[in-house]
Amino acid sequence: MNTFEMTDSELYEMGVKILTDKLGASEVSRFIRQCQPGKGDYSVDRHEN
């Protein structure tokens, strides 16, 4: 499988599947929520968490 030829949504789906296999279904949403990139403005980001 060549990941360079995959669309963003295909990569995302593959990543979620791998996370589900490794972490379990109950932990995937928590992991994704904690690892989302910030907005680039620390003062905004720290108040959202």
C-alpha cells in the first residue's frame, strides 16, 4: 500500500483503524481529542482544553 497515493480521508480512516487495534475502541476518541493540533495561538489553545 502506497500512502503517498492515498487521500487524506483514506489516511485518516487507516490511522483510526490502527489506533483501534492498538488502543481499543473506547480509547480512540480520547486519543484523537488530546492529540489534535492547536490553532497556533497558545492563549486560545490553553482555554479550550
